[in-house]
Amino acid sequence: FRSGQVLNQRSGNLATAVAGGVETTDSATEVKTRVGVLRGPALAYAGIHEYGGTINRTGSKKGGYVIHMPERSYLRSTLSEQRDQILAKISRIAAEASKNGR
């Protein structure tokens, strides 16, 4: 992870919320992909874990306080580490689709 800190798995909600998709284009040589936490309950906290940030808490029994969350990239770091394998798989799928006329 970029910050050196590991994002430990507690419930698995964030891991199961990561989704992706492929979009077709008018170009025969271009494919667009999207990956991330696109919807669901994990969307509320996915960004703060990926990028870090500050949470201002008010109105709790403890009174107001600030939580500083460090960056613990789980998505960008994984995509960076597995870039070559991901691109190879996308190329294989695109080649198969091209052969099958999709």
C-alpha cells in the first residue's frame, strides 16, 4: 500500500463491493473499463480508506472530535501491482470477442 499501512478486512463489505465493467466504443481498437466501489453501503466509506481524509464528528456522547484517517489504498495499489495481468486479460477477452463478432 502506498502509505505503508494495510487496510485490514473486518466485514468483507468493501471487498465484495468492488465492481467493474467494460464499455464498448465506436472504435475497433478501444475498450473502456471502470472499476471501483460504484454503489452500495460500502460507497459511504470507500473513499476515505482509499485516499485518507478527515472526519469531523459532532453531536455524539463524546462531544465533537476529529478523526484523521490515513491513506490505505486498496484499489489503486492493487490495480498498479496487477496492471500487466489485468491488461493481458482484457486483451484476451477483446480478441475473443473480435473473433466471435461481438
